[in-house]
Amino acid sequence: MGKKLQRAKPFSYEPTKPLRYVLYARKSSEGEDAQEKSIPDQIQYCEEYAERTELLVVKTIEEKKSAKVSGRREKFTQILEDIANDKYDGILAYHPDRLARNSLESGMIVDMLDSGIIKDLKFPTLHFTNDASGKLLLNVLFAMSKQYSEHLSESVTRGVTTNFEQGKSSAYKWGYSRDEVTGRYEPDNNFELIKSGWQMRLEGYTQQEVVDFWLQNDVHRMTKITRKNKRIRKITISKQMASNIFASPFYFGILIQNEQEVDLRKISDFTPMIDEETYNAVQAMGRKKARVPIYSEKKTFYPFRDMVFCSVCNSDTSMRVGKNKSSDGTYGLTYRCDTEGCTRAIKSVRAKYFLNDLYDKLDMMKLTDKEYDEYSKEIDSHTDNNLIKIRTEKRSLEGRRKHLQANVDKLSRQYAALPENTPETVRTRLIQDIEELQSSVVDIESDVEMLKKKIANPAQIKLSKEEFLNLVNTAGDKMRAGTPVEKDILARKLLLNIHLDNERAPSYLWKEPFATLLEIKQINSGAAKRT
């Protein structure tokens, strides 16, 4: 017999499972992509493309952070993790430059394509094929995006420097507006009132009295609508703003930027508000450095006074601090919102609710050497702002020194002109005044030299590695073990303020560099979980 035929199995069709795409739209909020499509436009183009090509889009994710530097886009990093965990199969984006403009992340994307973790990429502006030719094109486009980003940054920097040398700056100055055509400063409606404030200061009025004068005369400015500011706001002068005004040499004609200064008086169409002598005299009245409050035994000390605010009513007035007696007979530190109309469910909040949370936050700050290196790179971006402050402080001290030296010269001339019959007590007093002024001049010159060294070597602005690691790695322990005064001192070094919501949950406004440090720690802790 011939070979027995086997009965064929019935044919069954199993349709191919469609790929799951995540739609990713990014528009930087940092200025690099001002000409790029907006996020809604990107999403619209991608959705229309998905509909035409029958793609399965399971989620849309928007992000507003730059792709120039790796590791800063939490949402994009999460997308790559989700793809690795089989939540999505591919990415749909408007253009490859939305995915990466740096070598590290572009390399990660190509590597994940090579290993089959990312199964596909789709772009409505580009036909991509997941093969050798497609990956070559993708690499070329990533490289072009990186080169474009770097060239744009260089062009912007060069343009800013050129504008600055011509007396143009984007920084707002009270009493001046910037001409839309020339970009230079011109007196505005507040000019004479701000000028009157300088004269009041010269006559001995306090900064607060000058601020009150400005508020009574409705000195204000209106913000403009920009990509960062979506609504117009009215800004009035605070005491801190007044302090910055009276320290700024701009008002007699010196404009300061991070690495350079320009003398606006050499630009014929600039109108100084005051002369240099007036500036120097105001500096000589003494600009007090920010210090921890003096703790007097005559006044009851409460830690964190004027630092704790209610985030329910968002009042500008800090919560009132005091002590309340608990059921066990002990007294506990409390903060109470007395703002009229505040809808807080619990008016008083015990300090323990934010202190325990603060201890945990400080524990998070503990750094390894590797994390310090990341911090060091990040904090460089804040160095420019510090340089401006240092240059301004240097100018202020130099102005004060000139004024004091002029007084020394004046008293010396008076001493030389004293008649022979002048009482010895008068001579002695005059010599003491001269010596005190000369001593102050020497101290100021020493401070100026220190600031000059920081300007010449901006690296000095940052704490050394050992100093910084010691500070952040022991902050939590020091806060727990510290006395109320020590807790207060440490908190004022780290924080600008604390806000308490209706659930008594705290949020913090950190000073730099601690704000950046915590951001780095959060990113790294997320990465740790992924690995």
C-alpha cells in the first residue's frame, strides 16, 4: 500500500497584534525651541498621522523640558522605562529632534532599537524604517539636532554679549523702560519717584519709609505676557527690591552682567538717575548683610518666626507662632493662621508636623561622590547669578570706601588747619575720628579684594567638595539634635519659607543650591528604582 495520507489540520488565522505607540510631544520652556511647533500642534499632526496610517496610540504624554542635556526629562525617561517593561512598543513624535538633542539619549534610543526593546518609531514629518538605513538616517538627524542646538546657544550668547556692550539688557530696572527699537534704557513714568527715593535715603529715611512712599504714590510695573508668564500682573516694590535698587550702580551708569560691566555714561543717550557721589554716600550709610536674627533674652524666642505661611489662603502674612498647652500638660510650638476669611479647617498646626517631614527631606540630601559631581555641574548654572550679586556688592563696597576716604581727607585737612591754641581734647577727638574712618576703609578694602578674587575665579563661589558634603550629609542629624535656636539658624540657611496646607502637609521653598540638589536626588532616586 502506498503511504497513508494524514488528514490536514484545519487552518486557523491569528491576526498580528498591533503595535502600541505612546505619543510624545515636547516643547522646551528654556528658550531653545521658540520657533518649533507648539505642543497642541505637535499632538494634532501626530493624531492625524496616526489616523491615516491606522496606528494604535494608547497614551499621549507632554513635556516642557529641554532635550539638550540628558537626564532632565522625567517623563521621557519614564517612557523608555515603560517600553522596557512592555507597556508600549514604540514612540510617535512630530520629529526626531523631539526625542533627543544630546548624544547620550540619542544613543540610548538607537541601542534600544538595535536590541528590539523599541520596536518602532513613527514621525509625521519623516518616513522611518527600522532597518540599517533607517537607523543611519536617524543618527544623522540626531547629530544635526545636537549641532543646531549648540549653534543656537552660541549665537544667543554672542548676541547677548554684543547687546550688552551696546548698553542693552533684558534685565528690568525700576524707573526705566527699554526702547523696543534700540533695546536701551529710557526714563519711564516712575523715574522721578524712584529718584526721590534715592534723595530720601540720602537724607536719612529708612528703606521701609522709602518703600511706603513709593507704595503711596502707586509706583508699580505691569508684567508682559511671555511663554513663561501667561497673564499680566501688577508688581509693586518690596523692601528686598528696594535694597537691590539702592545697591545697584546702574542708577549712576554702570550696568553689570555676570562676567562684565559696561559704563552707560559713555553711551550718549543714557540718562543717569543719580550721580556717583550720591550712590557712594548711600552705600556709606551701611548695607547690612543678611544675618540670622539676634536672639534677645528679653523677647520670647520662637524658631521659624516669619518663615511659616498658610497655603490655604496664600496670605503674604506669616502664620502667628506661639505655644499651646496639650492634654498631657506639656506645651508645644504651634503656628496659627489669623488671616481674615481663611478657610483652614484647623487653624493651628503643631511644629512637629513639618519638623518630622523636614528631617526626612534633609536625610534625602545625603550625597555620594558621584552625586556631588552631578551637583557640581548643575550648580554652575547658578554661578552667573552669584557673579552679578558679587559684582554689585563689590561696587557697593567701593562706593562706600570712596565716601569714607573723602571724609578722611576732609577731616585731615581740618586737622591740619587747626589753630595752635586748639584744645588737646578737640585734636584727640579729631584724630580718633580719622583713625576710625581709616580702619573702616582698610576693612572694606580687604572685603573688596576677596570679592575680586571670586570674580577672577568663579569656582571660589562654590563650597569645596569636603565642605559641601559635610554640610548636606549632616544637615538632618544637626536639625534633629539641635536646640531651637540651632534649628532656626540651620533652617534659615536652607529655606526661604515653609507652607502648610489644609492637611498640615508642608511644602518648602529652598534656597540654592539646595533646591537644585533635591531635584538631582529625586531624579537619581527615580533612576535607582528603575534599576
